[in-house]
Amino acid sequence: MIAQDRADYPGANAIFEQTGAAFSGRRNLVGVASALSCLGDVAAAQKDHVLARTHYQQSLGLFRQLNDRAGAARVLADLGKLMRDGSDYEAARVLYLESLQDRWRLAAEAVSPAR
């Protein structure tokens, strides 16, 4: 997002909040989960790890509720990076590993679909 790349964090926040609200109004929970993840990215860029974690956890919850395993794996990696940035290396390792395992399973299913 250009606003985020330019460090226009209030602008980026406004865009992602509006996007999330629009998706919510359309009952598009994948869109809401994606917007929450983006809000987490903006908070992380501002070093607000508490707010970033809140947004990422909300996003992860929605992706899991929707059984969107690819979306959940992405957010797990985002949470891992957040934990690493906060020097909680054990939590980061656990989150990265869970994300990686989910991605391996998805890849394996893609090349060898269940019958």
C-alpha cells in the first residue's frame, strides 16, 4: 500500500479500516480478515506490537473460522515476525514452524489431492 510505504500510517490505517468496514457490510469475512492483517502490518511498522498482535490474532481467528488455511498460515508468519522483532525468539520459532507446516500440507495437497 502506497500510504504505508510512505510512512503515512494514519492514511494507511484509515484505508484499511474503511476496507474492513466495507467487507464487513458485504459479509465478506475473508476481506475483513485481510484488512485486519493489513492493520496489523501498519501497527507493526509503527512498533506498536500490542496493537499489531491484536489485529493479527483477530485476523487469524477469522481465517481459521473460515477454514482458510493459506490465510491463517500467512498471519502465523506475521505473528512470528512480530514476536521475533520483540525478541521473543521461542514464540517466533513456534509460530514460524506452525506456519511452515501448514504451508507444507497445503503444497502436498495441491500436488496430490485427496480422492
